[in-house]
Amino acid sequence: MKKILGLLTIILLTTLILSACGDDEKHVTVGAKNFTEQFLIAKMTELILVENGFEVDMKDNLGSTALRKALENDQVDITWDYTGTGLVTYNDQEPIADKQEAYEKVNEIDTEENGITWTNLSEVNNTYTLVMRSDQSDELGIKSISDLAEYVNNNPGELKMATDAEFANRPDGLPGVYEAYGFEFGSDQVSEMSYGLNYDALNNDEVDVAVGFATDSRIREYDLMNLEDDQQFFPSYNAAISMTSEVYENYPEIEEIFEPLAEQLNSETMRELNYQVDVEERSVQDVAEEYLSDNGLLE
């Protein structure tokens, strides 16, 4: 009888120990959208979490809506998303240009209504931008959208622009730019085309101005100039961590772990990293590891 009791005691203690060990395991699923920038930042997230004792599963190559649904349904625990997307697309709010205000607003709504917490706001702002060839920008002295407006008003009909159809017609696209900056291209000066072809048209001297996204690798590839949005018209699309509030509460150290990365990343850096993958055809793994190691974020 004593032997049986002793055996049962050992089994019970072993079960408790194994259970306690299981409770100590830190496990999260990292999600990412289906483009280079997201692959890179998700890989960095995975590497940093693993180095800090987390077990990580990856769910990448998801569309924006699919990723958000996965986060809401606890199929993904943590991702990097964009403040403007969080406000406008997910929560049907008006866009906000100020990055801090946009970040605080989307975090407030998501925390209260959706069980999602935003942390670690970065300087990566993948918002709309107007771009020109750098040599022409220098030649004409156009460094900002205000400079462009002044030049177009003083030289009507001279410059041509390429844009996709959506940006050409949406209120927070070209019509809004015209209103905010007080100028307008003539209808015969604007060519509508599929996004991506606008960069080629600009690079081939077919147009003088094109709409783009601030961290697109083709800006680096074609040596283009991002015109400063000096009136802060375009909404903020700054990258920040978006995670379930449960994970945020269970692992409060995550916010601190990612502070150095969020402080170092910016649009120019992200554009360069995208370039290394898209144009130089380096692997996401190699580019992410190299960046983290070179900047003291990974041992």
C-alpha cells in the first residue's frame, strides 16, 4: 500500500512539474501580409522573439483583411500593421495625418472594441507619395508638393503625371491633393494606368510625376525623389505592432523587447531593405538577419 501511495505521489508530482513547465512556455503566432516589407518585418519579429525565449509559429502571405480576421479570431497573436489601415479600413474612421494622433486613436478604438492593442510605433510610413526623377527634381527645384504646385501654376501644361485610377478619383487622392495645395494638372496631362506601371512611365521619361508608396523599392531602384508632403495631406500609415490584448497582457515584455527595432526603423531604411530583396534578389532571411545583427538587435 505504501509503495502504491509512493508511486501515486511521484506521478502526481511529475504531472504538476510538467504542467508548470508547460505554463512557462512562451508561444506566439506571428502574422504577415503578402508583400516584401511585411515578410521582412515579420521575419525580424520572429528572430527577436526566438532570441528572447519565445516559440514562434508563422502565418504569412495573407491579404490585409485576412490577416486582420486572423488576429481578431486568435489565429494570429502578433503582427505589424499600419495606423491608417487600422483607422480607415478596419474601423471605418476618417484618416489622420499626424502619426501620433493616428496611433493613439486606432489603439483606443481597437483596445476598447476589438480586443487588439497597438504598441511600438515606428517611423516607417508607407503612405502615398508623389515622386519625380531626382535629376529633374533638382533641375526644376521641386522638392515638395508645394514646389510642384507653384511650378504647375506658373507653367501650365508642361508637366505630365501618372497615377492609378483609384488615386485619380478618390477624395483623399489626387482631387484632395489639388484642393489642399491649390493646383491642378489638365486632364490631358494625367495618364491613368495600373499601379507599378507608373514607376516605369516615370523612369522612361514618359511622365514627370507619379504617385507611389513611400517605402516602395522602385523609388530606390530608379533613383526617384519623394516630394515632401509639407501640408501633411496624406494620412499616416506608420507601421506599429498590433497584437491581441490577451497576448499583450500575458507577455508585457514584448513591448520593451521591440522598442529598439521600432526606434531604428524608418521609411528610408525600409525602402533600402525592400530593395535588397526585390531588386538584388537576396533572401528575406538573410536581409533580416543582417540588419538585426548590424544594428545590435540580434546576437
